[in-house]
Amino acid sequence: MARILVVDDEPDVRELFNITLKMAGHVTDTAKDGLEAIDKLKDDIPDLVLLDLMMPNLDGFGLLSRLRHEMQNKPLRVLVATAKVLEESDQEQLEDWPVVGVLNKGELDIGQMVVIVSSALTKSPAREEPKEVEKAPAAESPREPEKAASPKETPVVEKPPAKKPSAEKPLAEKKPVQVEAGKAGQHGNKKEDAAAAKK
């Protein structure tokens, strides 16, 4: 059993919905336009609002706009019931909370209506918070420091090879020194030969 508010400007349609839903075990209330519906919703939030779109004073689109701005924290489900041929702009307005479905009054079958209402009652009445979208960038933020840390590690790997050539250069310079030392020894032998010749 659910509490359902029927909002429609046609008395016959309100009565048909009222009787059908009561036979299905639901408790119903009615409003003849959007303004009367707003007054009733301020006092009590039903489990489902069965909403006509084309009404005087405040139509279904106007009522939805006010619900989204004035009752965004209330648990609301709205099942749109209309004979209007919906254009793309109309469908876009009916995609967001609190709309949970659309019922075509032009092809109304009492049995199907009860099934559609039952299905609408299973949908979540809570408005989805945009916080879930904000969590995605927060999860990506730790990755940025990791990217910044990896370039810092690469110069450390490159530095040891740079030190090895500088260490080898003194070894290359020592070889000519050894050669010169040999030459110096040769000059020393010539002096000894001259001294021996004098003797």
C-alpha cells in the first residue's frame, strides 16, 4: 500500500485514477492543478505523485521546476501521466529527478497502469547528489605526485655513469707520465756511458 497524490485538471481522469489505485490497495488524494499540489506537498509528502502535464494555473512542467528548487531535499517520486506527444525538449525536462517514469494516457490500460505505478514505487525517491562526481577528481589527485616523483628518480640513475668517465681520465694521464719516466731513465744511462768512456 502507498500514498499517491493524483494531480490532473480533468475531473473524470482524477476519478478514474482514484478508483483504480484504491482498488489496487493504495491510499489516494487529488489536486486539480500544480498550485493545489504544491500546497498539499508542503504539508505531507506522498509515496508517489501522479502528474498530468497540461493544466491551467501551474502545469506539470512548472510544478516540476518548483519541486526541484523548493523541495530538493525531500524524498519525491513523480510519475508523469500525459496524452501529450513529447518532444525532445519535453523529454529532457522529464529525465531528471523527481520523475521516475512516464505513463501515456492515450494508451491507458487499467492493468498496465497498476503495473507502471508499482514499478515507479520501487524507484529511489532521493535526489542524487553531485558529490559522487566530485570524488573522481579527488581520486586522481594522488596520481600527480607519483608522476612528479618518477622524473626525480631518473637523474639519480644517470649520475653514476657520468662519474665513471671522470674516474678513468687520471688513468689515461698516468700512462704518458710513465713513458716520460722511462725516457728519463734512458738519459741517465747515457750519462753513465760518458763517465765510463772518460775512465
